[in-house]
Amino acid sequence: DKAAVLNGLLGSLSGVTTTYFEYGETEVMGKTINADNQSLVGAFVKSVSDLNSKTVYFYKACARINGSAVCGDTVSFATN
């Protein structure tokens, strides 16, 4: 109830140097964590722990592509 697995997916691996997630308790987020190695099909994940119980979190999957940060939509989840 104090952990989650964040998921992201890249449409293309061309120019990707880093994958990471931004997350936090508000849509401003405020925390960044590098993803585990991405797969050959562009999927990447990261387990986060020490979350607060009964809390809504927001996150977005991001990648550094050709030197620029590109992020997906912000999504939310709730801990038990």
C-alpha cells in the first residue's frame, strides 16, 4: 500500500538517452526518478516505495530525446 510501479512507453527509441518519471502528491509533482532500463520495444518501468498510504499521486513518463525532455500525459493513482 506504500509502493507502486510506474510505467511508460516510447513510440520510438531513436535518439533516446534517458527515461525517467516525474511524480508527486500534486500535479506539480516535484520528484524525479530514473526508470529501469527500457526494453527493445520501448517499455520502461520503475518501482517507487515509501509512498504515503491513502494518498493520490500524479506521475508522467518522460524521456530525454536528442537532448530535449519529452513527457507524456499526467496520470494519477491512489495508494491503499
